[in-house]
Amino acid sequence: MMMSHCNTELTELQVFKTVLYHCVIIIALPVISFFTSKIFFFDGILGLNNVPSNVYSAGVAVIVLHIALGAFIYRAYFDDRSRTSVKRD
């Protein structure tokens, strides 16, 4: 009985770490990609004005956000299915 309790806590901790990791990625990557693309690419290399640079950088951030959300959904969907199939065996 004690072993079952430990396994439950371990899997809950693993799930928490996975969700926390993806939350940080979903929050941090779009912000980092916005400023990185704005400063180095759109302002630096292309030399765009402030408004177009902000708009294009926001577009990059939205694309990165969708990729991060897609990765989270993919991981949640397929990780959950593999665990349920293991439990049935």
C-alpha cells in the first residue's frame, strides 16, 4: 500500500513539473522572441521604423506562442494516452 502511495506522488510530481515547464515556455518564449526579433532582426538588420518593427515582432511572438501551445497540447494528449494504455496492461 505504501508503494502505491509513493508511485501516485511521483507521477503527480512529474505531471506538475511538466506543466510548470510548459507554462514557463509558453510565457517566456513569446516575450523573448518578440524582443530578440525586434532588436536584432527588424531594427538591426532590416532597419525598419518603430511601428512596422513592433507589428512584425508581434507576429513572430504569436507564431512562437502557437508552436509552444501546440507542443503542450501534443505532449498532454499523447503522454496521457500512453499512460492509460500502460495502466490497462
